[in-house]
Amino acid sequence: MACVGICGSDVHYVVQGRIGDFIVKDPMIMGHEASGIVAKVGKNVKHLKEGDRVAIEPGVPCRICRFCKEGKYNLCPDIVFCATPPVHGNLSRYYVHAADFCYKLPDHVSLEEGALLEPLSVGVHACRRGGVGLGSTVLITGAGPIGMVTLITAKAMGAAKVLITDIVDHRLGVAKELGADYTYLSTVGEDEQEAVRTVHSLLAEPPDISIDCSGAEANIRLAILATKSGGVAVIVGMGAPEVKIPLVNALAREVDIRGIFRYANEYPIALSMVASGAAKVKQLITHNFSLEDTIEAFEVAKTGVGNPIKVMIHPLKERA
């Protein structure tokens, strides 16, 4: 394994021991945003060889159920997904993975970028579920790594105006560098209707699509309330198992509320975006650590010390 990024879900498992119904009951190796160098292949593998650099899609489905055959393998009930209890992750020096979920990287795509195909695929899935396209007006709530890759994807898909919100000003500065047309520094406990008015004022119209990438109840509510009548609110972030939402408001205005769970068939798209230069994701990496310094890496990701966006661990590199 060459590069393994720390995801918000990794931090949730370490700190809280669960995400919704996914509960850590036994010691578990973390890590699912990964790339590596092939050390050995099975006798029937033809598309990869020793020494190939690959991005690793962390979920391996059964391939035979109805969901798999419909192309929605992210919903496969028997999917084995890295670092999802009780399955171990790939934050290690060596890891065995299904060859058909390993994607060979072009020479000009780095291993760091290969690892970032995982969160980028989430952004691609979110934008596709929301119907982002040429001329779309988009609101993104939450400027963490998933919010950032969703921003990158929305702009690559032709969104005309993208507004992104967060409670951390530094993140909004990075978002501007990544192409955000507007940013909104929100505050905890702010007036909900005032927030809606601010979004509409900045965009000069209600957004066609709102995408929550935080999981915070206030942001989920804002995504629904701010979206235009007949628009779409996409919920990406997983926070509390249950939240209070303005359902009657959504029903009366025919705002579609769409959940997303990981991704399906988006890795090739994400790789094409990075390889073509349409998605410049490497600048999201703010901190790098060796495998020996994993505890320190998780502490940075957890506390936010040093304004991290994406923390990357390099299992093959020795401690500096």
C-alpha cells in the first residue's frame, strides 16, 4: 500500500465506535481511501501485473444479486467494504484485494491522486444523483474533503454557480481556490430563515440542487429549505442516526430528497477526471505521515490542528 487517506468515517469509528448501524465491536484496521503497487497477482488476472500502480475501490460486492446486476452494487447486501465493521481496512503495508476493483493508474497520475479517487467518487455520485449539469446552480453545505470534491465535480460537470458553506473560514478560502463562485461563513445556531435568505441573495436565486456534505442537522435543513421548488436536495453526510427535517415544506414544494451511499461505477469516471486535469485533487492533501506516525495523523484529523483538509498516510515511506 502506497497512500491511504484518513476519511471522516475513520475518525468517527475511532472516536465514537460507530456510524449509524455500523458498530465497531472488535479491534479493526482502518483505511479505505487507498492506492498501491501490485506485488503479486492471481493466476487468472490478465489486466494487471507486478509493479503496476493502482487505485483501489474499497467495496467488493457479490456480483450476482439484483442490485449488482442492476449496476447499483453499492447497495449489495453482501458487499465487503474496507474499514466497515467487521471488515478490516487497508491501512497496512500489504493488502489483498479483488483485481477487478483495482484500477491501473496512467503514468502521469500520482499515487496520492489515486488514493483520492475514493472521495472523488463520492462527489461524482452525489452530483449525478442530484442531476448537476450545464448551467446548474448548486449549494453545497460543508467544506470538508467531501464538500471539496463535490465542488470540484459540480464545476467539472458544468455548474454555472456553486455556493459552498462552512463554519471554518480557512476551508472556505481553499474552496475559493478550487473554483467556488461564492462562499458563506455560517455560524452555529444562526437563524434558519436568515441563512436561507443569505443563500438566495448570494446566488441571486434559489439553488437547483443542494448537496449536504456535513451530516449536521442544521445543514440538512438548510439544504432542503433553500432549494428551489421542484429542485433536488442530496444528503451525503452521515451524522446522527435521526434528524428533524422540514418535511411538509419539501412536500409542498416538491423538493426531492435523495440519499447517497458511497458510489457505484464512478471510479472510472473519477480516474478520467483526474487524468484529464478536470479534477485537480492533489492540492487537498495538507498533511502527510508515515505508517509509524498513524496515531499522530489521526489526532490531526480529529482535532483540526494545523487546518487539515486531507491527511494522507504513506505506509511504504519510512518515518522522516
